[in-house]
Amino acid sequence: MSRIVLTEELRDAYQRAFATCVIREERAAEVEALTETLLARRVRYQIASERANVPWFVIAALHYADTGCDFNVHPHNGDPLSARTQHLPDGRPVEGKPPFAWEDSAVDALRLYHFDQWRDWSIAGTLFVLEGHGGWGYRLHHPEVPSPYLWNDSTHYRQGKYVADDTWNESAIAQRTGAAVLLRRLAERGLIEFAAEGEPVAEPLLHYDEIETSSWVEALQRFLNTLPGIFVKVDGRAGPCTSEAFRRLTGLYLLGDPRSGEPD
């Protein structure tokens, strides 16, 4: 689906970015209103979801990011549903006759861009396919600016964007809320879950391990260092010092710590 490969390093970066995503305070009300808009239209997204085998919330995020949630236009490019698309990709949908139902056009767009063939709907897999749809220009040519297609209205993104194909503006600011930011708010409210096809039963994100590193442990260590009197090395390893700091916070050692007396 792209010339970028979802490596373990990139997967970890996506997970880390989503875990540390903070919606900017001045944009919180707007983001909340947008999530309510998506929820109010969930039935329509679910119809397309069942036909294309793509999670409803991914379709919802795409619909907002690409057309501002307009149900009167083709998701492909914003042309009116009263006729086949006139701009690239033109002549869509191939099947059926106008005027088209939005759901039919949405399914056609999802299939055209191969979303229906994607199976990794984990956090990383979802963000990877969304960023690919938005364009890899930021990651390839301006890696210092996280894609606003994903992260606008969060503390990850401030300014800088492509104002036209291959035209970069250092001071321009994206207008629409990032797709990942909308998904983050839906996840915060407990309204969506990410999963990958064939994924085994998940292990606890935090457990005692003196060797392996984890972005989740690194996030915990950064948080622990904000507490009074706690100082731990931020290295992603959940060893004895991190586990002891965790005990000071919660009253419990990390799962698997020999001092806990609990089974690994």
C-alpha cells in the first residue's frame, strides 16, 4: 500500500506517539464536538464497515479528514454524488448509476485504495495505513514535522505543511483535526478498541523485565520522574528500580517482580 514498510521501529514510534498524544487545551472543545459528530453518524459508517471489512472508526476518521464529514460528496475526492467522479480518480464508482448513495461510494473508495485488504488494525497498523493515505511527504522530506493529517490539534504538531503538491510552507498551519487525534479521543472515552487479525491474547503492557525494552515502560518512567522524590533512569527496562518506584506509586510491584510474591 506504500513504499514505506511498517518495521518494528516504526510500529514502536506509532505506539509511542499515540500513547503520548495530548489534545491541545484550546482545541479540546472542537475535538469533542467532532467526536460527537462521528458518533451521531456511526450507523452509516458501520454499514460501509460491514461491506468493506474496515473498522467503522477508521472510515469515520477518513471521512472527516478527506471531506469534512460531507455525505453529499464522493469520499474519493469531494466531487458531488450526483454523478461519477470528474477529478482524479475519475469515473468512480465504476458500477451503479448516479446519483450514488454515500455508502456505495465509500465502499468503492475503500476498495480502490486497498483498505479492504488491510488486516492489521492495531494502533500502529491503523496509523500506518492512515498516514500512507494522507501522504508520506512529511515522514520522507520533513521528518521534524509529524503529519498533521494524523496529529493536528495535538501537542505533537504545531506548524508547517504542504499547501500544494510538492509545495512546502514552513509557517502554514493545518486546519482540520488530525485523524489520529480523533481516534485518540474516541479511545479515551472507551468507545473503540484496536486489534490485529490473528493477534494472540495480549500480555500486560507493564511487567518486570530487566533485559527487554518497551516504549510503554519508557512512558511510565517519564511519568514516574514527574512525581516528588522519584528518580528513575528512562531506558525502557522495567528492572528493580522502576518496579520499586511503581510500588511507591501504587503499593504494588510490577507483575513478575520476584519481590511481589506473585506468579510471573
